[in-house]
Amino acid sequence: MAYRQRQGFSRRDPLARAVGIKKDCFPTIIDATAGLGRDAFILASLGCQVTLLERCPAIAVALQAGLIKANNNSDLQHTISRMQLQEVNSIEYLPNLSPENYPDVIYLDPMYPINSKSALVKQELRLVRELVGDDLDAEALFTIALQRVKKRVVVKRHRHAPTISALTPSHVIENPTIRFDVYMVTQH
Ligand SMILES: C[S@@+](CC[C@H](N)C(=O)[O-])C[C@H]1O[C@@H](n2cnc3c(N)ncnc32)[C@H](O)[C@@H]1O
């Protein structure tokens, strides 16, 4: 990720567009399925404050170790200072947020069942999958997220995967393999 940051992330990337990053607009974000923190790192690198929530203790420990290590690298300190990790189940954390602490964006990238091409899945993702299995409560998390956010919920999916719920996204941003379903929220 340090290498990728040196190459520079772009506000035009699908992930950045999906969360609504613009020239002078850096939304506050809760990444409610942090995993190994790759997407959160990109968002923080582009200038957003990101709260990372991860419920699997082994993943949270690995992620915390990565954040500490990265913080020793002066090129990464700015980015890491925008990332706050909590080991918690988002389904329990989000309902306790008071309205003034609702983020602009809640980002979801749950683990979901994959097809027989799973051998092609990157090694890191395979490791996460072995530890956490499939996130079968992802739709419940999505439903809570919609009620605890100021502007939008963004769900990352494989390009041909079904939507996370029966709700139709407000718009979709995709690249050849990945799709970001964006659900705009009217004020509560
Ligand atoms: C596919 S990985 C996320 C990868 C991440 N976007 C990245 O870029 O590294 C999904 C992660 O979400 C976590 N997760 C799923 N449901 C969660 C919940 N309700 N609360 C906290 N973490 C959750 C899983 O434990 C798993 O580590």
C-alpha cells in the first residue's frame, strides 16, 4: 500500500467517486467492514477521516499491527493519523451513535459467498475468508447503516454479484471486476 500511495491514488478512482470525494470535499467515513484496511487506507490517503470497525479479533490485531508499523514510516504518518481502528461488531456499534456523530458515509465490503474461481482470489483475501467465513448478516448491517449515516452508504460488490438487499441503489460505479452500489440517504 505504501508503494501504491507513492504512485498516487486518484479522486477519479471508482472508490473515491463512490464515497463522494471531490476537490474540496473529504467526507467523514465509517468503514464498518475494515478487514485488512486496504480500502480505508486509500480513502485516508485521499484526505478522509476514516473510522475502521472490525469484529474478528485476529484480523483486528493484524490490522492494528499494520497501522503501528505504517506509523513508523514518515511517508505514511499523515494517512495513518486519519485512521482510527476499533475492534467491535458494527451491528452493535452503529445503533449507539448519536446523531452528531453520524458519518457522512458508511462503507461496506462484506465477505460474501464466491464461486469456483475462488482459487484465483488474492492470498490476503483468502486468509481473511478462512478466518471470518462469509458475512451472512451483511444485509442486517446494511439496514442499520442506512439509519446511522448523513449522506450515503456505499457497498462494494463483485461486478456480477446481486445487490446486498432488495433496495435499488441510487447509482452504481463500476470497473471491470468491482461494483460500488451507492445508496443516497435523505436527512433523518
Ligand atoms: C472482505 S473483508 C473487507 C476488506 C477491506 N475492505 C479491505 O480493503 O481490506 C470483510 C471484513 O469485514 C468484517 N466484518 C463483517 N461484518 C462485520 C461487522 N458487522 N462488524 C465488524 N466487522 C465486520 C469481517 O470480519 C472481514 O474482516
